[in-house]
Amino acid sequence: MEIRLLRYVVTLAEELHFGRAAARHHISQQPFGQYIRRLEREVGASLFERTSRRVTPTPAGVRLVAEARVLLDAVDQLAEHARSEGAGRDERTLRLGVLGFGAGQRWDDLRAALNAQVPGLRIDYVDLDWATQYRAVLDHTVDAGIMWHAGPMYGLRSDVVLSSPRVAVVPARSLLADATSLTMDDVADGPWLATPPLSPVMREWLGPAVEPGPNAPVVRQPAAIPTAVATSGYIALAHEVARDFYPRADVRFVPLAGAAPEIAVVTRANDERPTIAALRRAARFARGGAVPPLPVAEKNRRRNG
């Protein structure tokens, strides 16, 4: 029995709504419901009564949720003990998950601001895709991530690094390619490339683009969009800055009306480690905020002459 499934069933008991419970774990409602049914098969009993209007725990569900809370508390305490034991150690490595082009042209400023605060910090790069980006931060696979920011996310904090106008990525041979700008109505019928299962906030941001065309190729990262568009004839949404990082002669990046998508440094909301605080300050600096404070050793050196 997976710990993750126990967390899901406890969340559903709290929310009594599949959509809200799924949103708290940054997955869509359909796979969340499949996980609940999988757990019910494992225990051999129905855990929730479902009607069109409400979700209520069965007696077996009430018992399992109570026992799951005890187990999850013990697991969380183990994790907290491990973090406490390591809290006093000098943090010299940051596992940083990156989606696509990451912070784009702001990366040099972000890295310089971080190194100014934590000299000698080593950054371990971890490749992310749309399906894993938020979960990788939540489950401690990475310390932080640089990823698309589509809205508030439960348990996470986002410090926006840059915003970039929205574009439609279309084949150069498409009738849309010569447009000076487009609206979502112009492209609502796609056909759109497919994506892996996404968090509710990402699905909402994509709007009509979340419904793929027939037999659409699946793209898991921004870097894959131009090639998939060129070879399939389908279209996709992206940031304008993607034109600089993924240029192709056979695709066009056409300005698309709508809110400018954002790139953010995403961290766990309750993570207050010094390195994470320094990363958040660096994100604000990279966007054009105040210069991050110098490390203590550098402050003393300048004060003493």
C-alpha cells in the first residue's frame, strides 16, 4: 500500500469532493478517482459513497482514514527529524528542477544573485516535464524548481522571475502563420498537440488547448513543441521567449491574445532553509527587485575596509 494513496484518501475525507481533493495534490480529477478506486480494491472494501451531489466516507472509510492519519503523522515526524538533524549542516548543494528553458535570459542574473549570497553553492540540475514539475518539489525530489507558473498551488510558493507574451506555435505552412496576431477564438479548434496529465491550474491556463486533436503527439516539455508542430501540423501554446531558445525555420511563433504566462522559482511553502531564502531573494532580484544582501563574510570584509 503506497503512502501516496493514503494521503489521497485522507484529503478526500477532508474535502468530500473529488475535484478539490485532486487539486490539492496537483493532479486532475480522473486519475485521482482511479487512485481511490485502486486503494479500495487493495483493501477489499468501498471507502466512500458517491452520488451526484455528495461524497461521504463509509464505515470502512472512516476507520481507514483514522488509521491512515496516525501512520502519516509518524511518517511526517520521521521526515521532520531527518530535516532537523540536517538543519545545522552547511548547505552546499541545491537540487534545482528545471522545465524547458527555465529562467531564460534571467538565468545569469538569478545565478549571480544566488552565488553572491551563498558562495561556493553547487547546483545539481534535474530535468522536469509538465506532469512532474510541481510534484517533484512537493515530494522533495528537488529542493526547488524553475517552471511555468499558472496560479496558486497548495503547499507551494512561487516567486515570479519573468513574464513573456503568449504565442501560438503553428506550422510555417499553416494559414495562421502569416497572421500578425491571433485570439483564442481564432485557434480554439486547434488541432492541438497533446500533453501528459496536468495539474488543474495548468489545465485552466491552457483552456481549449488542453483538448488534443485526434491522434495528436504527446509533448512533455516546452523544448519538444516546435519539432512536434513542424512534423505533425498541429499547434500549441507557448511563451514568446521560446522563439529564442527553440527556433525552427518551419514553425512560426504568432502573438496570441491573453494573459502573459509567467516563469517562477517554486519552493515548498514551509521551507525556510537559508539556501531557499537566498534563492527566493535571487528570484526577486532577477525580476528587477532589490539587490539581495551580501553574505555575512563579505559584509564584514567591506565594513573593515
